[in-house]
Amino acid sequence: MTTDPSIVLDFNRVSKAFTDGPPIISDISLTVARGQFLSIVGPSGCGKSTLLRIAAGLEKPTEGICGVDNNSIGYVFQDPTLLPWRNARSNINLFAELQLIDKLVVKDRVDDVVELVGLREHQEKYPRQLSGGMRMRVSLARSLVLRPQLFLLDEPFSALDEINRQRLNDEILQIFVQEQFGVLFVTHSVAEAVYLSSEIIVMSAPPGEIKKRIKVPFAYPRDPDLRYDPLFASVALEVSQSLRETQI
């Protein structure tokens, strides 16, 4: 891993293949630093989620090196995966309990993140009583309690309607600006990638390779009206064209 202390994730020529199968990803090199929001877009099957699983330590690369501090990762999946017999606050506690963090420390942290993600009025409710957006807030808060330096987000908003999706985009950006962790974010939405990211990586069809890196020229924090800016449309067009080129 790089000696730069600001780097929280370092992929060095990483490839992954499963037994007797073709490579899923090939020769991936990238870094994520604190305060960087890096998004990955690409066609289905190009290995986006595989990259996240390697970063999280759930898979090992076939070749190359993934440098990451496994004790400082927050992982938010497509499905919130909440325990139905625990209320929202108790679900938020879960990861900290499993890591045996002091109960008084956990209480203070949970109090903080409940406010941060807007769950104060809903913390005693059970998952069945929460909307999809609220359940995703619980999932996000559960990882925030651990104070991660790196967040891995695997299409966490894909199942939400557009209004809730945009609202949660704004909320994750607010938290990102405040906490300054690094983010590796997988999405199929070009507009979402442009709105959230400082840089976008476009991957090719399988085997997944990095075909283009696109810097997003907007400072943080970002106004929701940015989505209607002509420059925003221009960046989104560049990403969309790059995606089409990967499938030619």
C-alpha cells in the first residue's frame, strides 16, 4: 500500500478470476483518498461489485495487491439487511456491539449519527414500520457509528423512487463533506455519479478494465440545482458516451 497517509484504498494491478472461469476484472489500479468520492460505472457484469468485495476483504484478488485498513471500512449494500426484531436504534448499534466497543462510547456515537441522518423521530420504530429511504438511513448510520475512513457503497439507492433517491444523495453528500471519509461508490446512474463524485471511473464490458477516468469539475458542497446546470449535462454526456464506447 502507498505510504501516503491520506490514501485509504490502494488497488495495484488487481485482477480476479474464479476457478476455471475467465477474468472478472483485469489489471485494475486506483486509489481512494480521504475526502475523495470515487464512483464506478460500467455495464452489468463488468466487476463493479467484485471490486467492492475485494476492498472489503470478502474476496481475494487472483493477481495484484489491494491495500486497505480493514478496521476502518463502512460497507452499505443494495439491501439494508436490517434485523427485523431490532428497532432502528438497536440496528444502528449492531456493528459496534460486534466490535465490542465500549457501551458509553457507542451511545454517544449513536446519538450523534441518529441526528446526522435524520432518524431522531424514528429510532424506536422497527424495520417493517420504516420506508425504504428510512431503512437505508439506518444502514448508513450503522456504519457511521464505526467512524470509518473508507465507505464502500454498492448501489445503495437503486431501489428507491427518484425523489427519495435525490434526497438521500443530498444527505450522503452533506455527511461526506462533514466527515471527509473516502468513498468508493458503485452505481448504474450516470446523473447520480456526476452529482456525487469528484472522479468517475468508466469500466469496460467483461473482463472489467478501466477505460476512462473523468474528473468532475464541481466543488463541494453541491447545490441540488446543479443537476440542471449545462456543464452538469456536458459531464453526464461525456460519461454516457464513454459507456457506449465500452460496448462497441
